[in-house]
Amino acid sequence: MQFSEQWLRSFVNPALTRQQLADVLTMAGLEVEALAAVAPAFTQVLVGQVLSLSKHPQADRLNVCQVDVGAAEPLQIVCGASNVHAGAKVPCAIVGAVLPQDFRIKAAKLRGVESS
């Protein structure tokens, strides 16, 4: 059976590290076979709200979105998602973000339009 450490700690939260907790559970007869992260590590992914979008002037399947991520100015992001719409709250990897497999987000120009 798999369950999250966070779920277990919502019921009982001893002052033990993750490994110490696994050891105590194993000694109590509940064998802990592995400890695994739920998701790979990533940085600088924020919740953004799409303020507006318009069709990309040089691409049929791309949109140019203005996205509020809490910065001083909205970000302009070129997006290929078909389900994006104004008002949507979306995950937004900002410039400098590092995603799984060391994929780094950088500013780019897609068919002549700047994208953050």
C-alpha cells in the first residue's frame, strides 16, 4: 500500500525525520519498502492568471497571452494550448525556472513575438 507522509502526519506528527519515521513503522511491523518523492524537483513554477489572449499574427495554432504572476507587469507568453482562455488560472514556469530533466525556461521569440 502507498500513502503520503503528509497524510500520515495529519493524524500523528512525531518529531522524527522521514527516515526515522520509516524505521519506527518498520519496527512496528509495517514494512516500509521505499521512500519516493511524488513529483520530480522543479523551481519557479507559479500560479498565473490569464488576463487576455489574442491569436498569434503569424501562426494559426498559437495564442499570445498576457499572464499575471504577481510581478509588477503581466508576462507576455506565447502558448499553444487549445484550452487556454481569459480568466484561467494556469501553472506558469517563469524565466529561470528549472523543470524535471534539467529543462530550463528562458525568454524566446516565437515567430517574431517575444515570449516569457
